[in-house]
Amino acid sequence: MLETNQKIVLAIDEYPYLAESYPPISSIIQKHIDLCWKDKNMFLILCGSSMSFMENQVLGYKSPLYGRRSAQFKITPFTFLERKKCL
């Protein structure tokens, strides 16, 4: 059982694949955000490598999730030097 001050992090990687295979998922997540998760100590992270899908279907004006983001990050590939540091 979680303590009340613990933060919950729910991350969904490659969200476009999920949304394309199950179109109602954005509306379901929107309802959970509005009804269940609004006052919770929770982060929902949606990741996707299709920038056009994420911009249009997740962040777009017609998306059920529109207006519910708190941050947006564009992750770029490592440079050669950054990769070298990992080795």
C-alpha cells in the first residue's frame, strides 16, 4: 500500500501504438485525469517516437487530452561524446 505522500509515476512508452490499436484510450485517460487522478500525487508520462502523432493526437486542440499537460520534452539522440561517456 502506498503512503499518502508517495508520488505515483505511470509511464506509457510508444503511446501512438496503443492509441492506434485502441482509439478510445485517450478519452479513457482524460476521464481518469478529470475524475480520479486530479487531486492525486501522480505523474502520467506519455512517450512516443512519432512526433506528428503526439502533436496532433495527444497535444492537439481536438484531442481529449488537450490542456492537461504540464510539460513537454523533445528528446534528441545522444551526440558521439555523450555516447562515449556511457561506455
